[in-house]
Amino acid sequence: MSEGPKMKLELAQMIANRFMKHLEPFVSMMSVVGSVRREVGYCHDVEVVCVAKDEFSMGLCFPEGYPGLTTNGTRLKKFYYPEKELHIELYITTMADYGRQLAIRTGSSFYSHAVLAIRWNRIGFCGTENGLRRKSECDHKGNIWRIKPEYKANATLPPAFDTEEHFYEFLGIPWCEPRLRSWVSNNQPEYNYKS
């Protein structure tokens, strides 16, 4: 999530829809996330999670030199349009991790940490660059969990989270409406969503 100027939810939704229309031929699944999905009245940026159709799709959708492209990773692409002070973030994931990414990228960041990450930690998992893995099969250095070398080829995988509801079921907690997840601290929601 970017800091800076905010735009009205309606404008952010329009931008998200236009961006997703461009993505549509190159992805098998996608959803707007972040403050737009939570229906916050004013949004800093537009965020989208997607599953690419294949390993070439994102390169075809956003070739080198694509206007506004500032970060061109395989899992994250960032766009910035200074004339509109607009930030767009695209998170690229797999079908098996789609539901988890949808949940954590919807946020808020405080909600994702206080509810989702704390819960998967309590049931013995950690978040790695390859998705959730058993803590016993990973090393923790700083804020980063990495799979131990002896488990790289044979790590214990969680079930597939093809939907957000499947991810919540795995965590053993009830699914929560996105607009009720705008927590800022101490379980206090930020009640600025659109009624």
C-alpha cells in the first residue's frame, strides 16, 4: 500500500476495472484487493491479485518499457503515473495460493497480521516466498522464513487455497466480509467504508 494522495472509492474502482480489463486475456483468475475491495471511502492506490494463464502471459501483457511500470518482478509488478499521482500494484500468484493472497492482500495490513498471520503461526505454519510451509521445516532469520535445504524438494504443503473461504477454513476461523477488515490497531475497525 502506498502513502500519499487519496482518491475517492468510485474513482479507484473505475481505475481497477480498467486495469483488470487489460489483464483479462492474460489471466485465469483475478480480483481487486486492498482498500478498494474493503470499500474504504478514500484509497491510496489500486491493488490486484491474479493467476497468470502461463509463464509467458505477464511478459506479453506488460512488455519491457510498458508505460508506468516501475517494478517488473515475476510475483509483483508496480506501476506509477506521476501526472495522476496514481500507484497500481499487481500481485501474481498460483491457483493453490490464490485464496491466501486474496485474503492477505485485501488487508488491512494490521488485520492480515493480527488475525491471519497470527493464526497460521499458531497452527504451526509460516509464510515463505513459496507460500505457507511448516515452521519446523523452515529457518527464521530477521523477519524472513526460508525453507531448510533438506526440505526444499519435499516440503509439507498446506492444502490448496483456491478460494478465500478455503483459506479461512484452513485457519479455523469464520470468513469475514472485506469491508469489516479495515482494522488500524487493537482490533478497532476504520469505519470509513462506503455504506
